[in-house]
Amino acid sequence: MFISEALNKIKTDLDIIGMTEEIKIVEKNFQRILENKQRNKFINFNGEDGSGKTRLLEEIKYRFENKYFKDIIYIDDFNNKNASNEEQYNTILNYILNKVDKNLRDKYEIYIKNLFLYYLKKILQIVKIINKSFN
């Protein structure tokens, strides 16, 4: 049995050669966005087939996730088409609650649940707006 996290680590632990400067440029621009010095930025990656564009983006994603987004949760990781909405909601909520210190969870669990529900409703509103714009 393979654990996807271990497979991802193997894939991304390979040294990337000759792209150090490009990675620094992307990170510098990302830091400017985080510091609110710049609102957004488009960076284009182009090159010949097999020149390493995808590998470069995988490396950037890996570095950013481990430096800036250590506790990020990807909802797709919890997407179970056989589960009801309530089951998926509870799975994600329990995942979040298990990440929180036990003493804090015991003290603030109701607030965490309410906050999670609030943001979930906001996300669903945004999804509805996006879906309407494509129809």
C-alpha cells in the first residue's frame, strides 16, 4: 500500500537544477502580495516541451505549501461522491477540530464549528455566483 503523501514527497524531493532564479522571482512576487504591497500578479511560464515548466510549478507549489501554507486543507482531499453533504461536512470539521490543541478545542469548539459553518456558507454563495456567470 502506498501513502499518497509519501509518493508526493518522493516526487518533489528531486533536486531542481537551473531554476533557482526563477523560483526566487516567483517567491519575491508572492511575498509582495502577502505584504499587501501588490494586489495581484500574473506570471507566465513558457518554453519548449520538456523544458521543465511543470516540474518548476510543482517545485514552487511544494515550497509555498511547506513555507506559507503548512496547515492548508484541500477540500478535494475530502471529496467523497458517495457521502452525503452532511457526512462530508462532518469529515472536514472533524479534521479541523483534530488539528486544534485539545484544551482550545474543548474550550472553543462551538465557536470553531460556527466559524466553519459561516465560511462554508460564504464559499457556497461564491460558488453559486460563479456557476450563474458560466450559465
